[in-house]
Amino acid sequence: MINWTSLETVFLDMDGTLLDLHFDNHFWLEHLPRRYAEQYGLALMKPGIN
């Protein structure tokens, strides 16, 4: 059982509760890959192209 009084932060997110699906898709599929590639000097590739 979770001791809720011992937790400092609880983050619950179901699509549309705090962040909508559009934001989730943008962040995980566009923003994060772009920033990761910039950080590590990698080229972004288009999906489905090897």
C-alpha cells in the first residue's frame, strides 16, 4: 500500500487531463528527438528512411 503522506509529489496524467495528446505527440515525437540530436551531434532522419 502506498503511504501517501510520505510523498512530496504525485504527477498523474491521462491524455487530456493536464497535457493533451497533441502536446504529448509534439514533445515525444518532435521536440525530444530534435534536442537529443542537437545535444549529441546527430542528424535527424525521417521516419521510414534507413
